[in-house]
Amino acid sequence: MPQNWWPMPWFGMIFGPLMMIVFLVIAVLIGLALLRAFGLGPSCWHHRDHSGRESRGRALEILEERFARGEIDKEEFEEKKRLLSR
């Protein structure tokens, strides 16, 4: 037995498994962040709405911009707006 050995309290043995769990959680979170950054993984991670509401909203914004710039007239704007609101 080494001369500098003294008994540790029982709670000293909890730090090894606890640090292993913390390390694994951090590794998984980093992995998920990398997947999301590269555009991989489930589509719900990418803030896309499968119902098309988000794309319709953006389409309406573009339509309003085109109307404001004078590229389309009021009649065409109203017709396309009606089509988008379905």
C-alpha cells in the first residue's frame, strides 16, 4: 500500500461517471449543432413549414414589392394576391 494513501469519502467516486455523462452530453450537443449547421437532419430543424404558409408569406412579400416598384398593376396584384391567399 502506498504511504500517501488515505481513504476518500464515498462521494469521491461519483465524479468519474458524472464527468463521463457530462462529456457525452456535450459531445452529442456539438454533433447536433454541426448537423444543423450543415443543413442535415430533420426538416423541423430548419424552420420550414410543410404547409407552405411561410413560402406563401414570402411570395406575398415579393408580390407587394413588385407592386410597389410598379412592375405589376393593381388588377394583376389583386388577382395574384387572391390566388396566394387560398
